[in-house]
Amino acid sequence: MAVTGILLVLFLVAHMLGNLKVFVGAESFDHYAHWLREIGSPVLPESWYLWLQRVVLTAAVLGHIWAATALALKARAARPVRYAHRRPVQGSYAARTMRWGGVIILLFVIYHILDLTTGTLNPVGDRQHPYGNVVADFAPERWYVTLFYVLAVVSVGFHLRHGLFSALRTLGQRTAAGERRARAVAFGFSVALCAGFLAVPLAVTVGVVK
């Protein structure tokens, strides 16, 4: 669970940094998008790197879901008889909604791929000019798309905050001081990542990026 989660987090960081190139301008952003298709050239044919990345990410997502399911089944098997009276467990909102958050994120990823990867749901859908796709996608009149994006990214933030904290604990942060460090790192990292992802759609919606 921790290893697949960290692999997905590394992808999110790279993806977020790439998205921020939209603030440099259309030419720079489009060049970056085309460069992604040429990684590995001439050893790899065009777009092969992206497909290899997609295969690895898909495997990581499936592994993450499998690990979550296995842990849930183990927890249920460890206590086959329900408690007659169970004290409420104090935990963060992120921890209590981890599974539902994962479902929301999965649905958003599917929509996001159909929107800005294949262009199926994008109002422009021009693979040669991804900057234009982004601007058209989050235009002010499409506020509902921006709202959905914001809600999904916030869900990612909650999921990431608890997941990163749990991963750090799993990988060795067992002391009280380690727990405090893990919480601080998880919170700060999640806020920074969400801010980076939300900067683009909000900038387009308010007219900073045109």
C-alpha cells in the first residue's frame, strides 16, 4: 500500500510541475506536451514512453486498490463477530473518508483522461495545441467543470494527507516525534500539491491565463 502510493505521489508531483508551465505561455506549454511524446527518442518510437508510463501507473493503481481491499478483508477477518458496543474512534476526516475519497479520485481520473488526454470530452480536443484545450476547458462559462476539478483535487489532498502519513509510519516513523514529523510533512505536502494543481484551472477561470 505504501510503496504503490508513493509511486503515484511521485507521478502527481511531476504532473503538477508540468501543469504549471501553462503560466509561461502557450508556446512553452505546447512544447512541453510534445516533448513528453518524444522522451526516449530515437530508441523509443513516438509516445512509447507515455504508454510505458501509463502501464506502470495502471499497475500501481491496481496494486493500490488490491492492497486496500486486502487490508480491509484482513481487518474484517480479524474480528468476524461485531462488537456489541464499540467506542467511537477519533480520527481525522481524511482517515474516515479514505475509501470514498479513493472512489471519487478514480472517477475523476477517468473523466480527466477523457477530457485532457484523449480530448473526447474537451470542447476543443486539439492534440496539437494542449494549451488551447486547457483554456477552453476551464473557461468562465464552464464553471461547473472547474468546480468538479476543485472538489476532486481537494479529495486528493485529503487522501494524500492520510495516505502519506500512513506510509511514513509504515516505513519507519514509529516514535512520538516521528509521528509529529510525519503529520507535519503529510499536511504541508498535501497543501502544496493541491495549491499547485488548483492554480491552473482557477487562473483560467478568473482570466489570468487566456
